[in-house]
Amino acid sequence: MSNINVRFRLNAREVEAQTDPRMHVIDFLRKNFELSSPRVGCEHGVCGACTLRVDGDIVRGCLMLAVQLEGTSVETMEGLNVSGEISDLQQAFHERNATQCGFCTVGMLMASQDWLSKAKTCSRSAIREHLSGNYCRCTGYEAIVDAVYKVAIARGISSVKEEV
Amino acid sequence: MKSSSFAYERPADIQEALASKARWGLSAKYLAGGQSLIPAMNMRFNSSTCLIDLNGIKSMRGIREDGGELVIGALTRHEEVASSDLVQKKLPILVQASRYLAHIAIRNRGTFGGSVALAHPDAEWPAACLLLNARMRIAGPNGAREVPAADFFQGLYATALQEDDLLESIAIPVQSPSERSCVLELARRHGDFATAAVMARAQVENGALKNFAIVFFAVGDLPLCDKELDNSIQHIIAGGDLSRIPDIVKTSLMNQNIRADLYSDQKTKLHLSGVLARRAVEKLIEI
């Protein structure tokens, strides 16, 4: 099929590239812009490793077509690294050893920051619920929840009693 | 795990979308949120000569109040429904249901109409549409028409939508302030499709529950309701012995085509449906 031109904002920079309609966002970002943070995981929306931000909302990169990026603003971990938006969260992941093999980490950080930026109160169960769409096959969930919880408290999100 | 090739069109309005579909014919598909279609295409369960991307059609997105109804544009994202103040006020059961609906990254992208048109047997919105007597507003080559939810869902992934039809919006009568509702699901992981699930509603009159209605989903080929069962449960509520509910639920559902899944056989699904129905009634009484 003939390629389609796509113009969008990628990590605060205006960019443009050609894509085959069938290509999803993750392959597109990896192949055309040499970004390695968006992971190619299950490619059917189950694992969450491809989570990135489009127009401020987290989405599954594998379930969105590259042509649909036209006119959007995309943020990947490379962009967040530069802006420093989640340096406290990254530090907490490091300290708590919440990164094991590292494959899920980018998606976990994206989903965690999404929760941290919206949460009004903080509980471990709320964190788990929000991260339920992200698999860690090292099964290091406990450490990940620890890290996110610590950052939530440090950012002033008030802790509430766990719902059983 | 990559989709086969397809052409891509992005119509600006409904007429353009219908024209596009007429031009490409049978093997072209409408693309709404893509949270079911794209995985199916990536896994090559599904293929298409052309995807007609509806996301540029602004008139198909948003929620408005019209008389005693909320009209939800087919392209309204799950999360827009879940976080809408209007929905919280007029159709709180949709907000209750959205707690079970997939994961946040999926909810940000998936659409209300996409879920209804796909008619996945385990999905929340088709069940809600059936329970709430929604009407589907459909655009087609021969003009617009409306189909009530009870006639719309016809079988496993089968709906009243014809080949060239486009689901434009869903009109749902609002819940009255004296209505109570409840959604319960059992799933192995939060946000996954359920093993068994129910949605129930009832009016409160002088402290008593009236007009009880319940829909079972994630157990059959489509969301299931049964007026006679509703009446029987209503009768039990009046009598007060709720322990009878699971048995009459099982008896009623046994007449339906209950579908086993990878983890649970028909017996388990019947049992869990009965348990959930009783819990739903208890919850409606307690609230």
C-alpha cells in the first residue's frame, strides 16, 4: 500500500515521516526515529510494555496506527528523561530495585506517572489497580508499588486506609 | 504479529464515511478506537482491504442531554464516559461499570460505540445498553434508523448492523433519582474480561425495591436478560428469603447458551452468576 506522510510533535520537536498504513506507532517510532524506549511486547494490547503518551494521555502504542499520529503530540521516555518530569520516580525505582530485566519499566513508569499526576489520595490498592494493565514478567510488582507509593507520599498525595 | 497490508482513509463526516464504505465494499472496516480491531488484525484473525478511520468525525464524539435521555456519540472514549459529570449525575451505572472496563491506557482510546458495535459478549457497554433500554442510532446508505438494544444484540459478535451501516450514537434513557443500580464482576485480574458479571437496577418506593431488572454477561453469546426471572427475583425480594436467588438464576440461565471459557466451565459460570445475582440484590437493598 502506498505510504502516507505523517506530521506530529515528538518529544517537543516537530517531525515528519512516511509510513505504511499497517505500521503501528511503536515500530514507527523505533524504525524512523531510532527511539528504543517504546517496547515491542505482545502487540495485542495485553502487556502494557508499549505504553506512551499521546496528547497527554497514556495509550497502547501497539494498538494505534502510525498514520493516526497526524497532528498529535507524542511523548516517550526519551522526552521525559530530558524534561526531568519523572526523575524522582526513576530514582525511586532505582533505589527500590523496581527494575529487574527492565523490559516493562518504561511502560510501568508511564502508567505510574499517569496515576501520580491525577491521584488525589494514595493507597497501594489504587496503585495496583492503575498498573493492572502492565505486566512485569520478572513479577517484581511489590517493589514497583513500593517505589510509586514512596513518590506519591513525597509529592504530597495523602495516604488513605486500604479498602479491603 | 503484524497486520497484513491495508489502505487507509480518514473521512471528515458521516456521509464521506458511508461513501468510502460503499466504494471499498465488504472487506473494508470502520476503525473507531481500534482496541479490539487492531489486535485482531495484528494477530491476523482479521484482515481488511481498507480501514476507514472514523476518528476525524467530530459529530460522532461527545455526550449530550436530550429530553430524558443521554445521547452518547459512538466515538466517545471509554474514559470520557467514565469521567463525565453528566453521566455521573444521569447514568451513574455507566460510571460504576467503567471501574471494570479494561485498563486506563485502553480506556483512553477505546470507544463506547466501538464496543457496542463489536458486541463482545463479556463487554460492559452492550450489557448496560440492554439493561437501560438504549436505542442505537444507525446511519446507512438508505438513511438513518433506530434499533432498540433488545433487537440490536443478536448473537456472538452479531448485531443488527448491516454491511454498510455505521453506528452513529446511542441514546439512553436517564436513571431516575429514586433508582439504585449495581455492577459486579468476577475476573482473574482487574480490568480483564470477567468470568461472570451482572448489572442490576431497581426503583425505591417507600423504602422497598420495585421494578427489579438484571442482565448477565460474560457467560453467554450475548448479554442475557429475562423478564420472567426479573419478576421472580422481585417476588423473592418482597418475600425476604434471598437465599433462593442462586437457584432460580441457574434454572433460568440453563435455558440459554452458556459458554465455557479457558478457565471456567458452564457449571462454574452458572454457579457464579447465581452468586453475583444474590450479591447484587443485597447491595441494592443495602445502598
